[in-house]
Amino acid sequence: MSIYRNAVWFMKGLQEYTKSGYEAAAKHFVPNDLDVNLTGRSFMVTGANSGIGKAAAQEIAARGGTVHMVCRNKGRAEAAKDEIVERSKNENVHVHIVDMSSAKQVWEFAQNFSQNNKIHVLINNAGCMVNQRELTDEGLEKNFATNTLGTYILTTALIPSLKQVEDPRVITVSSGGMLTQKLNVDDLQFERGAFDGTMAYAQNKRQQVVLTDKWAAQHKDIHFSSMHPGWADTPAVQSSMPSFHAKMQSKLRTEAMGADTVVWLAVSAAAIKQPSGLFFQGQKLLSAASNAFHQELKLLQASRV
């Protein structure tokens, strides 16, 4: 990552990704977009026991949707479920324990889930930023295994089920940090050079955007989107980026602010009027320019700038 590229991205972040950036964008939101009844629709949210995933699950449950929380830690997942049920008065909230860094677990879960449940919307939210290079039991670098491969396996395995329902959608929570990284398909496991967890994470997030574009091209009957939640004050940010969190805490968005565009993409009729495969920030604010932004991404990916 060049110093110039990083500086430009950070200045953009201060203007757009912070709490004040959200408040400016929210002036253009259409409140009625989220005035929906989700009874009868089924939503899977990975990483739903805290942060943006939990906030999204809460908003969906409050509108009557059936929520399937895919989490790694049973205790934290059950506690989050109880809170969501209590606040939403919706009992249709279910916990599934899956380690998204385990390719085998993810595949087996998706196969079993598809046999017994319908799914209308998949929200790929689970992620990690491991700052020391660490391998899973399957021998894969943990950031890649969780953020890219786990997302790919779950989405691919659920596509047949998604195609069986009306208005299927897949939303992947990426990050604006991906703009700091060149797309590098030659070192997916980060085996070369010094390891940097932040850069690995950004690379994974760029990979998610590329996958979203590819899925949209291959599966025209499903609406795919990826999005940037902005800089939100979540447990993941606190633990993975403590220095950034300490310096920026007063400027960070709430978890609900971070989840806002996820929910908009998952439930609103307005969202599916946008072309499939694009990258969103701030509901429709960026989507008006997303075709141009999408072309920029394609050029960046092709040239590996």
C-alpha cells in the first residue's frame, strides 16, 4: 500500500466513514424503505452474536423476519439471541454453531441447513482480523479461511436453496479498507514477505467484492451486493485495532449505524432496483454513482493497481 493511497483513503474515511459521515448520508435516506413486514421470510446472518451482525439481526427480527444466527461461540450466541427475542418479541430466532474458518464445518452446515430450512436472504457478516499469521486445522491462513473461503463456501452451497424462493438476496459485509489493497491472486495464503493482519484483512475484503461481482454475473435470479459499513464501534474493532479504536472512538459509528445499509439491502424494495453485483455505502447515496464506482473497481482489479 502506497503512502499516498493510504492518505487519500484515510481522508476519505474521515469525511464519509465516521459518525458524522453517516449523519450526512442519512439526510438522504427514505425512511419508508425500511417500513416492511418480513413475516414469512428467512434470513441467515453470520457473525450475529455481536457488532454489526447482531444489530442487523435485531432489525430483521423487529420486522417479523425469521433469523438464523450463525455463530462460533454458543454462550455468546445464546445470550445475543435472548436479547434479540426480548427486544423484538419475535420467537423465530435460531442459533447455529459453526466455525466459519473451517471449510468442512461450513460445507456440512450448509448442506444440512438446506435440507430442513428455507432461506430468502444470506448476510455474510462474519469476519476476523488475526494480526499474527495463524493456520487453521485444515492448514489455511486464518483470515483467508474465515473472510474469503468461508464466505465463498457458504454462499455457493446455499445458492440452490436461494433459487427456490421469491426475491432471494445475498449481502456481503466488506470494507472500504479494500481500496487500500491491490488485488493479489498470487499469494492468497500470505506466505511471502512480512505478514500484516490489517493488509490481509483488506485483501480479503477486496476478494469479497470480486466474488460478489462474479456471483451476480453467474446467477441472474439472485440479487447480490457488497457494502462498506463505515467505521463502527464494534467488539471486533476494539480487539483487532485497539490503537485505531482508542484514537477514533469519539468519531466511530454505532453498531446500528454500521448495520443500516446491510438492513436496507436485505429488506427494502428499493435495494433490488439497483443492479446486482455492486458495492454500496450509505444506502442509496452511493448507489446513484455505483455504476461508475463499479467500473473503477473492475479497472483496479484488471490492472491490480
